[in-house]
Amino acid sequence: MRADSQAGDLRFSWPTRVYWEDTDAGGVVYHAQYVAFLERARTEWLRFRGHGQEQLRHDHDLVFAVRAMQLDFLRPARLDDLLTVTVEIRACKRASVVFTQSILRGDEVLLTAEVRVAVLTASGFRPKAAPDALYEEFKALEVPNT
């Protein structure tokens, strides 16, 4: 799968397919599986920007951990649906990032999410400031409030 974005775009999109393992007995995506879809898209967004999570851990003693998440389930996804998961930065501080995300089936919005991620040391899971270059890059990707 490939990202539907360019390096300068503020919104990143990642395609994902719904498999049997993602669903309940009725063929509807199990609610907790949406969290995995969101996580994968954030990971691929980070990779697309040139920052693998293992590289950040190794080079900067840095990991990201979800601190808070608000999900709004609007419509169900079903077995074999092709979904698009979006990622945007709503706010960036030195030791946290707030993402807005959505999951779509075509033009239909199935879920919206706000995810607050803390920047932590990999060695002790303590809050830490992001390196200047990473902070400046993320800050430049903030979507203006409308």
C-alpha cells in the first residue's frame, strides 16, 4: 500500500483493507480494531516523513505513547471494505502532539478521532522535549484552526 500524500501536504492518508480478523461474527469491524487502524496510519505518517520509530528510539532515546484518545463512531466498516485513514497535526508542543484522524470508506466518514501523544524517553518512559529539528518539522505541519 502507498500513502496518498506528498512531503509538503498537511494531511496524510493511508489505505487499509478490512480483513476477517478485524471483524465480529456479523462482519462488522470490532470497535477496538479502529484504534489499530489509527495507530498504523500514524506510524506510516511518521515513516513517510523519514522518521522510523526504531530509529527515533535508537538515535534519540525517544518514543511516542498515546496519552488520550477521543473517538466518535459514526458508521460501521465491514468485511472487505477499503478504508482510508487520515492523519493531521492539530497542535504540537515540545513534549506532546495532538493528531486529528478520520477513517473513511470512499467519501463517507466512518470515524473521527483526536489522539494526544506524549513524547517520552525510551529508556525510562519519562516526558522529554522532542529534538529541535523534529519539533520544528511537526510544528510546521500543524493544520490551522478554522
